[in-house]
Amino acid sequence: MKKVSLFLIGLLIVPSLFLSSCDRGDDNIDVVAEPAFTRLTSYMESNNLDLNNILVNLDGKKFVTKAPNPDDLQDFLNSYYIIDIRSADAFNAGHIQSAKNVAFGDILTEAPNANGQPILVVCYTGQTACYATSLLRLYGYPSTQALKWGMSGWNQTTAGPWDSNIGDEANGHSNWSYSAPPSNISFEDPELAGYTSSGENLLRARVEEVVAAGFKGVNGTDVLNSPGSYFINNYFNETDYNGFGHIANAYRILPLLLSDDSYSYLNPQTNAQVVTYCYTGQTSAVITAYLRVLGYDAYSMKFGMNGIFNSNPQWSTNQWGGDSHPKDLGLE
């Protein structure tokens, strides 16, 4: 009986050893792990973290909110846990009532202190706050918003950062164009090396890295003067792309989603700085933070269209000094 049992056991062991050897690649069969980018983006898509849900969350709240009218100020203040990421000196010179002064690099550790209350991030112009808002929404705080125009829109005494950064260099510039956008080309996905964890852990690690690296922006003048040095995406609708004009050879890649693969029209190569520009530098800041999480070498063109062509006659909204001015709200 023992001989029979041993024989039967042997019959069972041999096939299992054969299968194990195949799994080890002894048959020259390579077992390829799923790329980190695929795990990351699959997780993001399945958890409603595509770009459209960062720009406007599932409750319909956009990534920015305007400063309130004076009569609505107290309700506004009661609605948010306010994080002011400006320098300590600027904060001490005047800030919104109940705001907490927090360094940009500490936003992820400060966020739990909101205890479920929607977070409002405040900076000088709204651009770095929008960058932070994108990252906080990705990190599990989907109700986070940025103060549109930053403290520049809150009070005349704090309006300097916007007042001093509008410009018109694009008017008549040889690199300002009204031609059709270049044809989109599909590129390979970015490579995220060294990650073997789940999609959820990948996302957290990527967000933490992007926060640690700080805001990434580029001056509009530099992009206008040397457009060939960048991979430029103008995040305008078709009417405004043609009506405002645009930096020469700027793409118009919309809606830039994972779900429809339109993100793949961006160049992920490390020598291709992906610059996004919009009207104010605020939407482009959200997009830039998002793209950096995905692994792109992305930058937001600071102050957007306002920074290079504020006098453009195409404006209907989002023009600093046109439909947008500082309010007269109180400071502490």
C-alpha cells in the first residue's frame, strides 16, 4: 500500500513541477507585469478620478469658487476649512478670518484637520491654490476648492500679484497665430519606474511626490518667445482658440481624459516640457498637477492669457481688470 501511495503521489508531483517550471520562465515564456501607469490609471478611472471629475467633482462643485459678496461673507466663512498657503509675512499682513497658515508642502498632513468640512485653499493669485486643490482632490478630499483669483480678488490691498502680472506682449508678436492647431499624434504612456504596489498606493505615492516637488510653472513670455522649446497645449474651446489666437503651434487637446485616451496626445518624453495654458493660469494649474501625478514633465503657464494678452478684444469672462476686480472684503 505504501508503494502504491508513493507512486500516486509521484504522479501528482511531476505535473506540478512541470507547471512550476513554466511559471519560472524555463520555457522561455516571459511573464510581464502590468505597467505601473496602467495600474495607476485603471484605479483612477474606476474611482471617478479622471480629469473631468477633478475639474468638477461628483457633486457638481468646480475646483474654484469666487470670493463672496459682503452680505454672504459669514455663510462663506462657515462653509470652509480655510488653508492659506502664502508666506507667513503675507499672511500676517492680512488674511481671511479663521484661515490657517500652512506651507504648501504640508497640505496633505493639514487636510485631516478639516474633519470632513470642505477645504478652501488660498494663495496670492489662485494658481498655486488650484494646483493644491487638484492634488487634494486626488488624495481623497473631493470637496476641496481654491479661492478664484486668490487674495488678489479678496481685497484691494492684496491685489498686487494680479495687478502687476497682466501684459500684452502677444499683441503683434511674430509667434502669435490664428492658424488651425497641429494634428494630434498618439504617444506612448509615461513610464513610472520602481512601483510595484496597488493602484491606490501608487496614487498616494505619486501625489505625495508632486506635493513635495512644489508648484511647477513657466513664464508666458518664455513660452511665447520660444514655443519650439515646449509641447504646448492651449486648453480653450475651438471658438476661443480661433478668436483669441494662440501661441504658434499650440495644440488644442480636449478633454484630456483617461477614459477616451485623449491624454495620449501629450508627449511624455523627459525632454518635452508639457505646458498647459488657459485664461488665468488656474485651470492649467489643476491640469498640470494632475499630469505630473501621471508622470508627465508638466508645467502651468503662469497667469495664462491674461499674462500675455490681457487687452485681447475676445474676452467675455475671466479677464483681470475687465469682469474681474478685487472686492472690499475684510482682513485680519
